[in-house]
Amino acid sequence: MNENAYRARAERGEIQIGTWVTMIRTPAVLTLLKAVGLDFARIDMEHSPFSIETVADMAALARAMDFPMVVRPSEGNREWITRLLDAGVWNLHVPQVDTPEQAAEVAACCRYAPLGERGMYGFGTTPGARRAPPAAGHGRAQERQGGGDADRQRGRCEADDQPRSHDHQLLLGRGGASGGLRLGRRGDSPGVAGALLSRSGA
């Protein structure tokens, strides 16, 4: 499984040069952008007529070429974020995020329970999805225990049984700005308030 090169370079503080893609709605444009030496492409679904099907095809090609692709959805809600992540998009630039509370809502849409509210339907193109071994003492067996203990464990068991997807890079765009704030998608990430202190160079 390839690493998320866009995120890895950002965490090392490296400068990355990319471009917006707003008019050319064909996955093949990514081969051209990589060939000319760009570090990433950013797909704009907020101000362009890209369909979710086109973006899913572009995400598949981007992963195959190991060429980072960032997508700005039309809105930073659970529906759009979940669909894009499930379609295989590794990096999101979420627009219109102006407060820590809004940032927390966006982050919750990107994380599985118990850290967030992202759903899982079982099969799909989620990049690098893999089943993690249950934590010690947790698993389906505990649901068979009697009474309230099973109820207390059920949420934890369901979380344990969900696949763990590749770490994502989440950019939070302030207002209509084309820059953003960087927030990682990891279970051990710092709180949203701390993450907002990290400025994105993109």
C-alpha cells in the first residue's frame, strides 16, 4: 500500500507545487500533470461541474500512479465527505470552515466510531482499507455476554470490526480562501484546537 505522499511531505514541512483542476473533466489529465513534475492536483467540486463518478475514476488513477490528488467538495458535510472518502479520495480541502466547532464537525465526519460518525457499508474502494485485529479483550464474543455488559461493549465491538483506512489529509478552507488549515485523520491526532494552529502551505 502506497503512503499518502501529499500528507507525508506536508508533515516533513516540504514545499509542494500543484495546480487546481476546474475545467478538464477527464482522469487522463492527471498523467499530464504528473509528467510535467507537479507534486499534486487539486480537484474543485465547489465551483466546477465535476460528478462524483468522474472524481472516483480520477482517485483510482491517482492512486495507481502514486500521484496525490486533493478534492474540494461543494460542501463540508457528512454526505459529501463520506462519499468522497468511500470513493477513494485520500485528501480533502473542505471549504467554509471558520470556527473550531465547524472544524470538529468536519473531523467527526472523517473518523469511524468512537472518534467520529463516519459510516461503513462493508465493501467499496476505500483506499488501503484493511481489517485491524481487535483490541485486547474486545470482539464479537463479548456481545454474547449477558445483560448490560454486552450493551456497554457493543459500540466498542462495532468499532473494532470496522476496517481501518489509509490516513487522510484534511484541509480546512477558511471562508472562500484557496489555502486552508491542515488537520490529520489519525486516531491519535491532537484536538481540533491544536490542529488549527498548523497552517497549510498549499
